[in-house]
Amino acid sequence: DVEKVNYKARIKQLLVERDAVLVAHYYTDPEIQALAEETGGCVSDSLEMARFGRDHPAKTLIVAGVKFMGETSKILSPEKTVLMPTLEATCSLDIGCPIETFSKFCDAHPDHTVVVYANTSAAVKARADWVVTSSIALEIVEHLDSQGKKIIWGPDRHLGSYIAKQTGAEMLMWQGDCIVHDEFKAKALRELKIKNPEAAILVHPESPASVVELADAVGSTSQLIKAAQTMDNDTFIVATDRGIFYKMQQAAPDKILIEAPTGGNGATCRSCAHCPWMAMNGLQAIEASLTATDTTPHEIFVDDSLREAALIPLDRMLNFAQ
Ligand code: 13P
Ligand code: SF4
């Protein structure tokens, strides 16, 4: 529609004027991902977003995702202005892991290596020995386990259990979850598979163990896109945020993609396969972030001492991932 076309045109112009680049996550709405592609930005998983933002020469990063992604970008590029369409875009994992209680949990087990998921506040990262994203978590825990380390894992309990099972590592688990992935239901998925026996099931490991057990491939967003592209099946049942279909269909244009079933009715479903915080990254909000005279609702600031402490485990991850 005309309004959207106008917004897009204005954003494109503003990005150039402000020497800014749009960095979007796969879970944002398709028009946001398309805009990032058209303007030389990136659409990717959380690990790649961090790298892209750090290495891009633009003075300003517009991070279309959720708050921890903006904070990670600022920690890696303090000299850049990091703006978000809205700072209200948070994450249930971040909310469910407040620094005070998490820090006490860590203090109670001083002989453990603290590994935290990227979906956490800068303060929680600053308390950690390692930060991981879902695309590199398994390898990093394998590495730590091979050195005989005992691990504190936070905050996603499903991802943590998956990794513990795969690696055999000794892991003390924080009990957080993602409100999107926690909704996928094994029973309904089994029924869907019976109706589509040739389909392969792709699952993000933030999903419950009963759903992960049914998977033909388990992985981060980028790994699931790769699986849809490279596996021989014609049809895929996909258990992750539906935002991923834009890129997955682009990567595998001839494949049929089906959404995995969630809790279903609005009464029981907390988010039904689309993250409400990712959905806040609309065109209007992006334009607002680029035009605001008072950037308070958009700009990410991370306290210097916190930033320096959080950079250590983040750099560890990025160096390990190279
Ligand atoms: P990845 O893109 O790293 O798989 O992260 C998934 C996620 O939940 C981001 O919010
Ligand atoms: Fe957080 Fe889940 Fe939303 Fe990702 S999809 S930002 S993990 S609530």
C-alpha cells in the first residue's frame, strides 16, 4: 500500500543521510527483512548480526530485533550510535534472568564456568565467562566439557537440556524459556507428521525436549535455513518463529514449508509462533528511530564498566566462532 511505499522510501533516504545501516533478525516481519536486504544491511541470526554490526563501517546501526541484540552491538561497537525501532522490544529470556538473582546463583557455585545465552542483559553477560548464541552453543559447551569444566547455564532451560543431552556436560540450569518456542506441542506435531509422512521436521532448540525429540534437524535459525536448502525432502515442518519463512522460502524456493503446531487457541497460547517483541519492529518505528530529535526511546547506552566486562565473554565467543 501507498503508506508503506512512502515509509520505505523515506527510510532508504534517511539511512543514507545518517550513514546508517539496518541490521535485522530473521524473526522480524518480511517487509523489514526485505528492506534490510534492499539497503545493503543484513538479515541474519544473532551471532551474524553481532559480527555484521561490528564490522560494518556505518556510523549508526539500526538494530531491528530485540533489546539484547542492540546491547550486544553497542558493546562490540561503542563508537557507533546504536538505535532500535523501540527499546520496549525485549525477550522473555532476558526478563526471566534478572542480574541480582542470577548473580547469587553463580556465587553459590564458584567452581562452575558461567555460560550465558546471548538473549540476556549486558549485566548478565558481564557476570559470565562465556556468551553463546544457539548456532555456536553446542561447540562451546563441548569444548568446555572436554576441559573438565562444570557449567552454569542460563537462561534457556530447553536449549540447556538439549546441549547437556548432546554433550553429556555437567550443567546447572537456570529455568527460563522463550514464550514463542515453549508453545510448540509434540502431540500435535506427531499428528501433523502422520499427515505429511515425507516431511522433515526442523526444530529450534529453544523448543521443549518432547518437540526436539521429533526433529530431523535441530539448530539455530541460520542452521535451519541451511537444512531446508540442503536436505532432500520436498516438505518441511518448521518449529520456530514464523518470521523465518521469508528467508527460508527464499533459500529453498521449491520446498513446501509448514508451520509446526502451537498451543493453538488464544486462551492458552502465550505468543503462537511469532514473537510479540520482534513484531514491534515496524516501518513506522524504524522511521521514528531515524528522525527522533530526542533519541531516548531508541538509543542504546551501556555503562562503560559493564560494557568492558561484557565484552570479554562476547569476544571469547566471536574468537571461538572464527
Ligand atoms: P538465533 O537466531 O541465534 O537462532 O536466535 C534465536 C532467537 O530466539 C533470537 O531471539
Ligand atoms: Fe526472546 Fe523468544 Fe522472542 Fe527470541 S523469539 S526474542 S528468544 S521471546
